[in-house]
Amino acid sequence: MATRQRLLAHVASLIPAARGSDCTLVGVDGRDGAGKTFFADELAAAAEHGGRTVVRISLDDFHHQRARRYRLGSQSPEGFFMDSYDYEAFAERVLRPLGRGGSRVYRTRSHDLATDRILDDNEEPSHVADPGSVVIVDGMFLHRDEMRGAWAFSVFLDVEAELCAERMRLRDGTAPPLVPEARYFGGQLLYFQSCKPWERATLVVDNSKVDAPVLKSPSAGRGGVEAQ
């Protein structure tokens, strides 16, 4: 894993310093199964090892309620892409307070996925980020139009769909079908076609081999779209 640790240390060293007392927002994007959570956790550890103060947040804690997520049908790719996440709540609780000139008073969740409950400000405690903190967010669709300009630094994990599906099978016990009409694969395909996140990201990392990830230039990443 030495190769992986070296790459993570290198990526962490590239995260820009905040201006004044602001924070630095960092996004880790990629397919479901690309390894976003682990990569973000390890990047946070590498940044802390380099002397940075880190805040970790996941977009998965900002889902819409089920009625909104499945309003176009439980198998709808469009519904998965358009309705999975509450971007306004994410902006209100994370992007604006932790962005340039923000208050640094943030909350890490807006929705409880297990109970499908929206969490109000009384239920979800606020936190205050230290000046100059690195805020590392993992999640799908982080380079949607709604979040263009949000990230001071971002990484897209480029892993082919077949490998992601196999990882999901090992993780969840089942793998999603890899056809455009399937909810998860199709929704991510819509994202790739409309947003080309590998072009919007600061860096593209081929995370196919977890012990030996490879840093690529943004223009080299395709997210597997052309291969499908």
C-alpha cells in the first residue's frame, strides 16, 4: 500500500491553502463503488498528517426523502440523477457556511436515511470549523451544475462500471445491472454525459487498483462512458 500512501500524500499536498479564515472545500467524486468514502477518509488522514485541520462530510447524509427520490418511479435513471440529493440543504448547511466568507458554522446532515426523516436544526447539532480547515466531501454527482464553483479542489475517481459493480456485489451482496435503463447505472450515465465530471475535476485518479492508484490528467479521465 506504499504506492497508495504516496499518492494520497501527494494529492493532500496539492490542496490549496484557504484565504484568511476561510475553509478549503474539497470534493471526491466518482461512480458508486469507485471507492470515494475510503479515498476521502485516507485523504483526510494524509492532510492531517501534513498539519491541516480537516472536516469530513458525506453527501449521502443529504438525501431527499423517499417520496421525492422515487417520484419518477423506483427504477428511474432520471429520478436517481435528478432527485437523490437535497442540494439546497447541502448548500445551506455546508457549502455556504464553509465557503468563501462563510460563517464556518455548519451541520453534517439534513436527512436520516434509516428513518427517512428530515432533521431540523434542533435535532442536528451545529459545529464550528477552525479557520483554514480543509473540508473533504465524498459523494456522487459532486460536479453537477449546481455545484460548479463550489470546490477549491476536487478529485474524480475513474473506475470502470464493471469493476464498480463487482465491488458493490462484494459490499452489498448484489450488483446493479449495467444497462442504460437501470436506475443506478443509467442515472450515473446521465451525469457523465451531461456534466463530464472528469473534465471539471482538479485531478483524475484511476482507482481501479486500490493498492496502486494512478494520477491522471483531467482530460484523460472518461469515467468509463466511452467504453459503455
